[in-house]
Amino acid sequence: MIYLNGEFMPIEKAVIPVLDRGFIFGDGVYEVIPVYSRLPFRLGEHLERLQASLDSIRLGNPHEANTWQELITRLVGLNEPEDQSLYLQVTRGVARRDHAFPANTAPTVFIMSSPLLPPTAEQISDGVGAITASDNRWARCNVKSTSLLPNVLLRQLAVDAGCAETLLVRDGQLTEGSASNAFVVSNGIILAPPKSNLMLPGITYDLVLELAAANNVAYEVRNIAETELARADEIWITSSSREILPVTTLNGQPVSNGRPGPVFKRMHGLYQEYKAQVMRSAPV
């Protein structure tokens, strides 16, 4: 079951006009929200990021936060899995093809649910592979835009190499992954690229730094040179679906000893404890 423009329906019955600007121009934004035991995880933060993306493309938010919450809660209830991945998309709507914004056009609102597929036990215990590539995307990566062709092409480089992710480098500095944020550990200190227009402000990125601060785990938010990746003690990727995932090979070479490191193991444990605490404290 999905939600589309005011109606809940089976996904097979959902249709969007070919002149929708999301289809013609990629003129829209989206969010992906994990759901654990039917509880949307950090929903407020996701809706705040949605608002920031809408503001960035000058598109009015079609709903107040409480309406979004009601729609999401109902859609979660209409789908079977206890753990779900919600995809939420807002486009500028249907209008004749013209680059300029149309006047008085209703936005297209679409929400769908898929089973949430978190990292496997093997990925947590053994880690995953990654490659590096030049970050050739546009200069507004902080907008969670549906115009994802550059990310698609960069992610395919990893698939072609038998890896899980492509880590992106611009002007000699790590920015993020093609579909994730990235962290480095050096001498026991977590290093995080600073937020800018060149990376998406990740919900899990924020949570990692919150947990580190709350548990006296040393971290620094600063630029990370590409050369630091090659000699990193640990590398992680983070996202709403991948949570925190260790990278144990980079460009075919082991990261440190090729095994998930002690800082990752601690942060992964803290993340799971936090998630469990949130679910325990949720209203019944």
C-alpha cells in the first residue's frame, strides 16, 4: 500500500501524469525514514530535513508536521512488515513543460513502504568494500533532491567493482559516499567531514556525533584529506538504512588490518542501545 495525493492504494494502481515535473525535470525532493517495530525513527529530524530541502528549491510544504505524522502512521499500519523503509517524495506537480516554476500548481505527494533491510550480521562482523572516485556532482548536495543521476553513476562504479559504496573526493577532500555519509577513525578519534553544501546533512551522521559526545568518545569535525583515507585505522559509512557500517577494504586494499575496528564496535553498540531505548520509550 502506498499514499499518493490524498489516497491510499495498492502500488499497482498508482499512476502519475507524464508532465509531472518530478518526471520531466527531477524537480522534487525526498526523504527515507526507517521504521523499527512500526515506530518511525527520528521522524522529527527527517521532517526538518524535508523542510530544509523544500525551502532550498522554493517549494511550499504541502503538509504540517502533524499531518505528515498521521499519514506516515497510517501507511505503516497498512503494510505488513514490523520494520519498514518509508520513501517520501514531493515534486512541484503537473504543468506544461517549461523550466520556469508554474503558477498555482499543486505538488505531487507520494509515500511508499518497503521492507527495511538493515546490514547483515556478516557485513557487521566482516565489513564491506568501497572504492574512491572524484565527486563530480552539482554544488548543492545538501538538498535531498530526486535528481540523482550523478549519484547513480557513482554508485554503479562500486557495483562494477564488487563493492558496497563509492567514497567521493572533491579537491582532495572526502565529502561523503554516493548514498551515505562517511567517517574516518585515526588514532582512536572519529573524524567527520564538516557539513556544507557539498554533502547531505545525514540524520545518522548527526546521531553518531550525538552518541560520541554523550559517551566521551573522541571526535573531530574537520576536513579529511584523501591521503588520510589510505592510512585510516577505520572507515565507516552511515545512512538511515545502513545505520553504521564498517568499510574494511578500500580500492582493493585492507583498511588497517582489514577487520572492523574497536571504535566501530563501540559506536555500533551505542547505536543499537539508543535504538532499543527509543522503541522502549515510545507510547503504546
